[in-house]
Amino acid sequence: MISAPASGTGKTTVMLGLLRALAEDGMAVQPFKSGPDYIDPAFHRAASGRASYNLDGWAMGPRLWQAIGARAAGADICIAEGSMGLYDGVATRGQQGFGSSAETAQSMGWPVILVVDVSGQAQSAAATALGFRSYAPDLPFAGVILNRVASPRHERLARLGMERAGMPVLGVLPRRGDLALPERHLGLIQAVEHPDLEAAIAGYAGFLRAHVDLDAIRAAAQAAPAAQPAPMAQAADLPPPPAQRIAIARDAAFSFTYPHLLEGWHAAGAEVLPFSPLADEAPDASADLVWLPGGYPELHAGRLAASERFMDGLRRHAQTRPVHGECGGYMALGAALIDKDGVRHEMAGLLGLVTSYEKRKFHLGYRRAVLAAPLPGHGVGAALRGHEFHYSTILEQPDAPLARVADADGNPVPETGSVRGHVTGTFFHLISAEEATA
């Protein structure tokens, strides 16, 4: 588990460099992401050549967790990237836990490598690392990677502190400004948008290879008593498809889909039919369902509004068959989207929703939704778990609410989703349906 005391310490750079370096050495490297992130797994796949999967103790029940954990079968090594700080989660227990990276590591038997940003300190960084190791004594720790080291003297002082704390130093990364990945308002840009992703990942791998002890990392992984997936873990425990033929939007405006959902759909024999709204492509006319994932429609609102074939095909489909949108897809199904400059762009008009990116408000957190109306694949009363992350503000929402929605602590949130005829939408990204308890 590649984790850190906080966000912004460089763990994604370390993750991508490790994935590529180990893959270059001939290892089958299986990546994972702890927590509800739909951007990082695409970077992981580009670096390792294998699909990356999310593991989330708050949103996922035991059967889904085991089914996803079984994706490690056949790999030589598993490398997981944590979210936020190592112990950061929510206050109220979910289906299995509180959603922290430490819980994921503990459950899977993965030792933690703590990426410590030592800029602005030296020996004091060891107190931070020691505190993280002592906070949960049963959590296996492999050691630390010191990041953003300014000079040989700085390295020597930081190493002295780690030696005093008994913390193995697995690598020392000199400060380099060119290693930062491009970001925007939801974090990293998408992997498909990176101007030269292959060169960047190759550069990270070379940098890690020069400054990190790969043999020590391999040895730590081999020594760990990794948890074995339960014998019943199988593809059938992945989320089932909401229809047989699913037309799914897939381009720079709509790309936020959790890998385990798509794998579950494919494993059950569903036909997934990608199309590009930005290329003005209509969804397949024979599809049973049109699914618009989240993404960045606010960055492409003018092009979407002008995509007549896409909009006409969407409206024709909605006359007789279901259409569902998540977050950005939900916004595109609405009446209008107001961009950051205050320009109003007419959207599909299948829902009355009007959203504004000009009036930005941060919405972030887990969501539990109990359906008040059917959603493709789920009936009234079904309890769903997901995650919401956007900056858009609702100006109008005249349609019936789709669900009663609450945050991780059970507090109601106003983003209830909408339903009108065959069309549904939510601001949360679905991770799983709640599993029945014995």
C-alpha cells in the first residue's frame, strides 16, 4: 500500500513509477486504488498494462470486496495507492469499515510504504513516520520513501531521524518540479488527456529506479502474509448489468466509470456499446439502456449543446427506454448548464435540472441512497452506496426526487437525484448496492 500522511505528498508519482519499473522487470503487477477514485485507475492501467480496481470498505460489502480482491490472482505483486492520508476515513462505519487506506491494507495483508514529504523539515519527519506506525500497531509497515529532498545534507539528517525511529528508508527522491502531474478542479486530469502520458510514466519509472530500492520493496511484498480471496469469490459477485445492451458515453466529457462495474457487466454477458457525444455520435439505436457517466461536461458545454445527432438520439431513446446519468451525465440530461463564464448552454432537456459551474460550490463525500423510484438495475427501496464529487450548483430541480440521499453519517443531502418518465439522474457515482446481511 503506497500511502502518505496527507494528500499532495507525491504518492501518485511513486505509484506510477513503481508500477512501470516492476512491469519493465518482467513482473505481472496488479494495481488497486483504495477509496472512491475514478481517475487514478486509468493512470494505473497505463503504467502497468493491467486494469486497476477500487477497494472501498465503506461502500462495498464482503462479497464484492472478495470478488475484486480476487483480481490479484495470477499477479506477481500487488501495488495499491491510498487516498488522502493513511488513516483518513469517515466517522460512521459503512458496510465493512470507515473507508481508510489503513483498513484496506490491513484487510488485504499489504504492508504500508509511507511517502513522506520532508520539505521544510529533516529529523522531525521521523516523528511523523513513527506516529503513523504507532497509531495502529497491528498494521504492517514496510518503511518510508522520503520525497522532495533538497540536498545530500538534507538526506543525511532525514535518514538519521528515521534510523533513530527504527523506520527503514526504502528510497530518497530528490526535489524535482517536473514530476507533478497536471491537475484541474477534480484533481488529476484524465489519463486520456495527458499530452504525453507514456513519456511521463517512463520518466517516473526511471526516477524511481534510480532512487528507490526495488529489491527491498519486492522482498517486503513477498514476506507479507497476504489475505487470500474466499473460495466463493467470483465474477457473479460483481455488480450485475442494468440491461443487456448498454450504450455508454465514453470520451473526454464522460469517462468516470468504476472498473468493477464495467467488468461485472461484461462478465454477465452484457453488450457494452461505447459512443462519443463530443464526436456528435448518437447512442446505438438498438440499446436497451443509455448510460451517461460523470466527467467534465462543464468544460465542453458548447460542443455538447451543438451535438445535434447525440441530442436527437438521446431524446428518441428516452421516449421508450431508460436513460441514466451520473454527475456530469446528470447535468447533460438537464435543461441547461451554465459554464464558468456565466454562459448558458441548452442541454438535452430530458430533466428539468439547471446547473451552474459559475456559482461553484464544493460537494464531496460518500452517499447512501434509498430509491423512491426505479433506477436501471435497481427497484424502489433498494439501498445504494456511492460517492459525490463536483463543484456545480443546482439552480433548478423541478422533477420528482429519485431517492432519499444521506451522507456517510446519515445526514440528509439536498442532491436527491431526479426522475422524469424513463430518465433518471444522480449526482453521486454508484459504487455498489448494499449486500443483504444474514
